[in-house]
Amino acid sequence: MREHPPDLKRMLSAVDCIQEDMANYHPKALLLFGSLARYLAGDAGDHLPNDLDLLVITNNTPLSVVQTDYGCPVELNCFTVERAVRIARILRYDSRPSALAKLYGSVLVREHSIDIIAAALLLGSGYGRFGIEQIEVDGITDRRDYSIHRVLSGERWWQRLCRYARERRGPMKRFSDKISYNFEFKG
């Protein structure tokens, strides 16, 4: 195992503390993504990670986690279960142009690309084939792989949601799935 610089050791320690603190909120899933996840996967990129990017899927707002100083910058993105499932349903049933319009439209409304990143996490490394692109502020296409992540808790639930999102059914099969009660994600 390779030796991590001191800042990364502090971040990894913070991840462990956050994971423990988050257990009180019973998340469906807790994911580490972004530069630290890529670094841990062996894709160091052009600079070392400088913050923790986390996605928590829970219906309980983790107020104490948000307010705690973990010794490093933490970007905690909270999704309700409904919001995560809605993104998976968009990827599963909407036509690609419609799905992309909905996902990118939420970027404009929220002024953050977390819905796009969540879609990339759900689709895995094939998110580019779906049509999802990450664009830098200066207009240059971002070549980093946004599907790299670590599931810190809720592995089984997250994998079921990913399988649901990746099984493209399209708009035509949405109707037949509703008739057969196969439309909703059961998780």
C-alpha cells in the first residue's frame, strides 16, 4: 500500500469520522466521489485532492455532520431518496435528449452540476455514451472520469439503483412497465 501525504491522511481520517457520524441518519447510500475517489482509484490527475466530495442519499437531513469541522474542506451533497430515484428513472425511461435537457436544466436552476455527477455515478464509465459531458468553466471539455466513486455505506441499495438506471427501457416501454407495475424502483 502506498504512503499518502499528510493532507490526504487527514482527509481519509475525516471520511472515517463522517461515515461513523452519518450512521445516525440511516442513509440509503453514502458515496465518496471526486478527486479523492479518483486518487484512491489510482488516477491522481494533475493535482492532489484538496477536499472531500460526498453524496449522501437519505430522507434525514444530517445537520450535525454539516455543522462539524472535520479538519478539511467537505462538500456534502444531500439527496432525498426520491431525488436519487428520479434521476435513475430519467436515465431509464426518458429519451436521451429529454433526459439530458432535464439533467442539464437542473444545473442552471441549482447552479451546481451535482445531478449530472449523480447521473455519471449511476451510469458508470459509460456515461459518455449516454451523452453526458462535464464542461470546465473556461469551456474546455473535462477529461476526468466522473463515474469513479467509492460506496462508503449502502452498497447493495446503490448497486440495485445503478442496475435500474442502466437498464434503458426508453419512452415506449415506460407505458408497458406502468401496466405491469414494473415502473417504480423497489428499494
